Amino acid sequence: MDEQDQLAARFEADRAHLRAVAYRMLGSVTEAEDAVQEAWFRLSRSDTSEVTNLTGWLTTVVSRVCLDALRARRARPEQALTERMPDPVVNRLDPDDQGDPAHEAVLADGVGLALLVVLDSLAPPERLAYVLHDMFGLPFDEIAPMVDRTPAATRQLASRARRRIQGRPVAPVGAISEQRAVVEAFLAASRDGDFDRLVALLDPDVVLRADRGAGALHVVEGSETVASEALLFRRSAGPEVRAETALVNGAVGIVASRDGAPLSVLSFLVVDGRIASIDILAHRERLATLDLAGLA
């Protein structure tokens, strides 16, 4: 194996980690893959003979690429008029995995759409400091040069981000089997038109966010308002719509489709047996880019 092949093998060993960093930074599967690919281009053109920690070097490269992408995204004039749901990562929900500790551990490593939505509200340096320190354990003295700040100032960036996130429900509480029971009960109540049952399944302060590709996210709050929205959607969708439970960013969600074409992906945040938030991607063009084989 020549030197270039060895370098490629070392890069492939880090690809999953780099993709995880980039996805949490950008909330876009495609942009995350582009950032990882850019890291490979830079690695292949660089002299890394003196690099003792290649994973750290690559993480820094990917982080800088993502930071530039976030800044460019915010600088675009149309960005002020457009909000978008982060890309969901959808997998089949296998009943045989329920209660499997190894399976639960893998899911715990995921990042929910509710958290990604909050991360989208952060300034790019705050997001970088929070993601790298709080989610990946990098020390502030390594993060500081990426944002052109001192370690102390970088610590403050992460602290500000943490304050924005704390107090908001961003991670499900309960096993996958418990989440599934609540989501399936919600689905059944929607089909039956049972308004009172829907309200009982929702947290009083539940938030529903929907990306329909029309500019700003559609946001409604409160259990009765969200229950009304659910019944309205069910009536307008018609009886021919198929709804399948799936794993959406590691939590139980729903893929809705008609005649094999996806209509929406719903991510549910279940906390203490009630639904605290629902995030919906109903943008047809973006749905077409997702890997929903066997789910739609």
C-alpha cells in the first residue's frame, strides 16, 4: 500500500466522525458530505508528515469549512426570508430491536431535529463552540483558533449557546418502545378524529414546526391548536395516505406517503409520555432527495 492509499485509509477511518461533526454544524446531509469531501481534498494536497493527530487536524478542517458555510448562508439576502427544517435522517424502525441495549446506545448517539432547529438559531461561532465542546468534547484551547478568539472567550460562546438550549425540550426521554407507543396512539387518534385523545397525548406547551417550502416555517403552539392542526391535516390528506412509523434522527417518527410518493416526514419529541414537539418536513423537492427506500 503506497503513501496515498495509507492516507485514504486513515481518512476513511475518520469519515463517520467528520460527517457527524459536519451534520451537527450544518443540519444538512448534502452540505455535510460536501464539507467532508472538501476535507479530503485539502488532506490530499497537504503535507501531513508532521501531523501527530490526524483526526484532530481533519476535525479542524471540517469545522472551518462548516463555519465558512454557515457564515455564507447567513450572508445570502434570501436567507432572511427563508427558514428550513434541517434534513432528517430516516431509518426503518425494526421491532426486533426494541429493548436491545446496544440498539438504544446507537440511537442515543443521534441528534434530534428539535435540537438542530435550536442550533440553527445560534450565531455560527456559538454553534461551533457548542458542537465541538459539548457534543464532541474538544477543549476550548483547540476550538479557540477556529473562531479567532481566546479560550476564555470561546468558553463564553459555548455558555451562551448552552443557555439558549437549556430549558427547551430537545431530546426524547424514554425508551424507543415507549416513544413508539405514544406516537402510534397519536396516529390512531388522528385517524379516528379523537380531539380529546390527541390533546391528552400532547404536552400543554407542545410546539409544531412545519417546513412546506414556502419561506418561513409554519409554527403553532399549545396542545389544542396542535391537535386541531393534526385533525385538519388528516382530513385534507384523505384516507388513501399511508403512515408508517420510522426512526427519524434516532427517535420515533412517521413517514406519510400517497401512492408510493412521500408527503411528509414527522419527527416527534416524546418527554415523560407526552409529545413535546413535532417537526415536519413537507417540502416535496427536499423529500425527493431523502433515502426513504421501503418507507414511502
